[in-house]
Amino acid sequence: MGDRGRCAFHWRGHGLELLAERAVWDPTRALLLVADLHLGKAEVFQAHGVALPSDGDASTLNPLLDLAHRLRPREVVVLGDLIHSRLGLTGDLRQKLRALPELMGCPLRLIAGNHERGSWLEGLPLGASEAVGPWWLSHAPEPREGFLNLCGHRHPVAVVGNACDRLRLPCFALDPRRDVMVIPSFGSLTGGHPCPRHERVWLVAEGDVVPWGAHART
């Protein structure tokens, strides 16, 4: 299990840490992976007449900065959907994105997601899926022979309990049939999709990462 707030994960002799902040840490490469921040989502809803309160994305960006300052990564990679849409790309958000690498103290790389389509982010080109060591990094699941695919897009959640006591908790979800690990959405304003029963699941709950019943189901 490892220390509270993180859970060791091993694949073919390679190690990762699943973090309670809904991120993945590769200690060998000092690489921090997050997905699905959906910055500017409140502004998009507001533009469509939905009175959704906005905190200027602070509830998403501040935890990312805290995590980068604690781990001191060589690089942060966003596995797609850094923004929600170009409609939410206000001048204020563009300014924050330009300052983000300096504030984190390391480079920021973006693998393009479906929500970045048609958008231009100054100083942050939309990259393609790629291999980094034993990992295949992508936004949506893209199984690749010989790699563990680390991706986002799906916003995985686990449904725990039943009837009125049911909870939906963010989780890490491994499809052992395809060697695909889907990481939970990092954004504070995102929904989620329940995991198929064959997937192995690690719950994110109360500041910890906990293996859940998927181990018994496989």
C-alpha cells in the first residue's frame, strides 16, 4: 500500500504511485501525470445562461501547484482536456496558463484531448500520444502492445454501497485485458462514469488511495 495518500502500483517490473490528489507519479522519471482539468468550464456554462458559480479555477489549479511544489517533478504532463472549450478561454485563464510552468517550477506538456479541439494555447502546443519509457501516454484509451497505456478522458468513478447509502467516488481503473490504466479527472468540476466490472479499481477517498473490490472480482 505504501504511505497514506499514495498507493504503489507495479507493471512488468516498472513502478508508479497512484496519488490521492487524483494524479500519477513516476518516481523513476520524476514525471507527474494529470488528466481532465476542464479549466474554464464554469464560464462555458455561464455563457449558455447557466448560473454556475466560478472560483476562477482556483480549486483545480491550487492543488496542482501544491502537488508540483511537493514532488518537484522534472515535467508535468496533462493527458488531455486541460480546458473545457475555447468558449471558456477568457483572458484571465490564458494569463494563468502562460504563468503555470513558472509557478510549478517545471515544464508543462499537453497531450491534446477532445476538448482542446479548435483552441489555441499560447506557448502550449497540442501534442500527440507518445511513449515515455514503458508508458503509452494518451487522452482517450489507446492500447499499445508492449506498453501500459496511461490515459484519462473517461473520468472513472466507482459506485460503492447500494440504495440510499450509495456513493460515487473517483478512482483509478485498470483494464488488465488491454493494459490500460485510466486515471481520475483532476478537475473539481467534472462528472464521472462507472467502471466495467472486469476492471481493477483503486478508490480515492478521504485523502487516501485504497484498492477496492475489483481485486476480488478478477
